[in-house]
Amino acid sequence: MTAQISRAANDSLAPNDLEAWWLPFTANRSFKQRPRMIARAKGMYYYTPEGLEVIDGAAGLWCCNAGHNRDEITQAIQAQAEELDYSPAFQFGHAGGFALASRLAQLAPGDLNHVFFCNSGSEAVDTALKVALAYWNAKGHGSKTRLIGRERGYHGVGFGGISVGGIVKNRQFFGSLLAGVDHLPHTYNREQQAFSRGEPEWGAHLADELERIVALHDASTIAAVIVEPMAGSTGVLAAPKGYLKRLREICDKHGILLIFDEVITGFGRLGTAFAAERYGVIPDMITFAKGVNSGAVPMGGVLVRQGLYDTFMKGPEHMIELFHGYTYSGHPLACAAALAAQDIYRDEKLFERAKTLEPVWADAIHGLKSLPNVLDIRTIGLVGAIDLASRPDAVGARAFEAMDRGFQDHGIMMRITGDTIALSPPLIITEEQIGEIVEKLTKVIRAVA
Ligand SMILES: Cc1ncc(COP(=O)(O)O)c(C=O)c1O
């Protein structure tokens, strides 16, 4: 009887119907009335099923740093699939995983010499938080369990990530979250920082709030602090000048681990391989995902400093040192795609390219300042954000319309959060294409005035 009922319900769904897929972080009802469909991509552009060319102002979702459908990456995935489709990473290994781990460890600053692979930024964050807790346990400091995040931080959607994260809507519907979490204040202040290029001058002192949190809880209860060097998903908030150095000093003073969530800033977005390099600060762990293989196959991971790794490598040799991992950790296809993407980054000097283009990009995006409803513009590396004034009683509606009309009518893909437009094009972008983005944005922002 039950089988019959469910069979009947399934029959009512047309093949390839838009109803079945519950899209993540999407206004589903509105999407299904006016879908934004993507059929293919190449280089800097997406193409709709009707053939409309859409310039990618967002590197997909901050991930396609080498541009789309790069032949080298496609061929590497194809070749790997023919050779070895899957191999378990629990107690077994494959050459591509080791090659990639070595490559990433070389790319990372300081002694961030070890890599733990997973499949997304959310998993990378949960992994880093668990490593921090297990590390203190292994050191005999089992009371160090508290985790410190930051207001407006985004660390993915796992329970660990939303607990240390600071975006209200991502937290408020999901119960009591992890216990023992506290938050630093966010670093944005429009009065002090409006229309900033690069690191805002104002705000380093906000790192001292960590001293207040330590005074409240005592360092003997605090395992780690996690921050994004540039908070991306909340609307592009670059760390103020000196802020991350100050955080590092306070963490060192009190014996607290510092984790940089570089899921967005990793792989050239701010003009260096990792933002840690740009800021001259070496954290104890770096989480990465997205750009590691230019978004071609799901992959994430955590870079871990030598001392942390060494702490785990003791006890009987047949014993597992860390009871953590994923079926698809270091998946052969993801590793092959990543090795090919890393070759492109190196051969085409894409991180340096982002650095060289930073002032051109900043001039272009800040040139939108006088358009209607623009309240603030922030740029750093190849990232930009434009805050638009909210419509009365309809927070988010103006930017939502900008995103929709941008895609449907003007051929530009952008990210939005609230009434902020966020931009992060592939690092292969040309000056002419920066001009195209600005021209299209100008039309869109006027259209939603
Ligand atoms: C800083 C940061 N951490 C974690 C994540 C989560 O990554 P994922 O969506 O791959 O789980 C994101 C995603 O945008 C991010 O920006």
C-alpha cells in the first residue's frame, strides 16, 4: 500500500522537473518561477541554455580561480578516472594524494607541513576544530576545550562551523549549537572605514578583545581562535592593518591555537598563495577548499603545523593517531584536478596576477561610488563588495533584484548577502573584462534604484 502511494506520487513528477531539487541557500519559490539556469562555462563566462553569455563576477562561488573548464584540469580528471576511480584513505594511500599534500605544504608559509584532506570548507573547519581539541587532549590539557570565533564570521554549515560562525540566520534556527563557544567582535565600522582599499587603517585594537575573553574564561579553558583573514560571506570585511598580528601575539602569550579559515582567501584571492603570507602571520592551522582545484571536484583540507602533527605521532605504531576522516578524503579525482589547477596557478602566475591587478580592480570598483543607493564599497585583492541601501521594510530585496536582473538581463553573475553585492572574479580576468563587469554593474545598480 505504502509502495503504491509513493509510486503514484513519483509518477506525478515530470522528468527534469524543477520541483525536486531543494536548492541550498536559495529562495526556492522565486527561483522556480524565474529560474537562473546555467548550461556550460568556459574561461571567464557562463552560458545559459538559451546561449546568453554571462560574465562570472564571482568565480562561481569564490572557487573557480583558474577560470572555467580548463582543458588541463578536465584532462587530468579524465586520465585519473581511467586509472584509479576511488581508493580508500583509511589505512591505504595513492600517489596523487601524497603529491598534492607535498605541493600544498610547500606552498604554505612556515612549518605548515602536513595536510588533512576532506571534501568541503565546512568539513575543513570541523576537522580543524577537532584537531585543536584532540591536540590539547594529547598534550595533557584536557580542560582546553573552548573555541573562539568572531561575529559575522562564516565557517560553513556543520555544527562546529555555525557554532564558531557569527552570521545570525545561519545559527538561529539550529538549536543550542556547540557549548563553550565565545565570539570576538566583528571588525567593520562604516564610520571609520568607509570606501576602504586593502586593509582598513582602523580596527587593530579590536583584537585586544581576545584579552577580555581570556580574562573572562581563563586561557586554561580555551583551545583555539578561528577567524577568516578576510570575512567573505558576510560582505567582504578585510582584517584591519595589524589586527591579525595582534591576534597571533595574544594567542602565543596565552597558549591558544590560531586557525585561519582560508576557504575563500586561499589560492591567490588576495594576491598571495594564502592570506597568511600577505599578512605576515603564521597560524597553527589553515583551512582551505574551493580554489584548491579551481572548484572542479569537491575538496577541502587543513594545513597543520609541524608541532601539532608531531604531538599526535606517538603511542603504539599500529594505533590510529586521530579518530577522524571521511570516505572521500583525498579522492583521486579531486587530487588530480588539484594538481592540474596548481600547475596552472604556477605556470600562469595567477597569484601574482591578482596582486598586479589589485589597484586596477580597486579603481574600477570604487568608481561605482556615485551610483544610486551605494553606501560603501570595499576592495582587497581581487575581491570587492558594494553595500546598497535597503528598501524600506524589505531588507535584501534590492540586492536580490540586482542579482536576478544582472543574470537574466545584463549577463553578469554576482554573489549577494543581505543588500551587499560581492565580487570575486576568476584570477584570469583581463583589464577589459574588469571594464565589462563595471559597465554591467552600473546598468544593474541603476536598474534597481
Ligand atoms: C571562510 C569559509 N569557510 C567555510 C566555508 C564552507 O565551505 P563549503 O561550502 O565548501 O562547506 C566557506 C564557504 O563559502 C567559507 O567562505
